[in-house]
Amino acid sequence: EWERNFQPVLVGDFCAIRADFHQPIQNVQHEIIITPKMSFGTGHHATTYLMIERMGMKSFQDKTVIDFGTGTGVLAILAEKMGAAHIEAIDNDDWSINNAKENIAANHCTRINLYKAEAIEGKVKADIILANINLNVIISNLDEILNACKAATDILFSGILLQDKESIIQALEKKGI
């Protein structure tokens, strides 16, 4: 029922997210087609919306990107549409991996390496790391996140509750971020 009632999401004139059964959306810089299933990342949740909004303020041209906790793959897909040279999209959930694979194909993406893992494997050094997950996952993976950074990597975190602000700040400061 939720899939049938999926409504497009507009992030200003920057990005539109829609299902394949919707009409194309005009006058946006980037349009992403998502098959609405049980994976996280349709743009309806505030954390995904805010990540997309923040991505619009950065240059992804020729960058290497890691999308940690990719869900539907929406952020990885957007990174490619914004010109990223290489994207590592990681999730630990089979449903998410399958859904992201469908969405990557639907958006004709060719520079996304999708794989199932519990953590960033550290084989690739990123210019930008996207992590739209929760406080505990972020804190428990800070060493892996740092290991995947180049000098001056931009890290965008979302999914952290307001009451966890001090916890994340302390954890980041402890790691020198």
C-alpha cells in the first residue's frame, strides 16, 4: 500500500526523487528514480532530505565518494549525477543491497560499486563520505571512517538525534575531527 501511495519528493529545484510510475519532473537539476520498497532513502525522511540539501552545496565533480549505509542508493546515485568519478555504496542489509542495485540500474549509473558489509573496508580513500545512519553506528565506525579519508575529506553525517549532539561532538573531538 505504501509503495502505491509513494509521492515524489522535491528538494527545491536541486533534486527530485520519484518512482518510475510518476511522470518526469521538469525544472530540477537532478532527477532520481527510486523503486519504493522497504529500504531507507526515498527522500521523505528528514535525514535523507537534509543530506540531499547539503550535497547540493558541495562539488562532487571528479570526487571519490563513500555512501556508508546506502539504503536505496539515493545518495550514491545523486553523487554520480553530480559528477563523482567513483562511488562506494555500502549497506549491511540484503533488502537494501537488492533495492539499491535496482535503483542504480534504473538511473543508468555506472560509477557506483555497491557491496554488502558491516563497515567501510578501507580499500578506497574518499574525498567525501556520506553517512545517513545513527549515532551508535557512526561512533562504532569512526576508526574505519577516518581510515577511508584523504586529507581534507568532507564527511556529512545525518540521522543523529538532537539529544545526541554532545555525544557525537565528544566522539569526533576524541578522534581529532
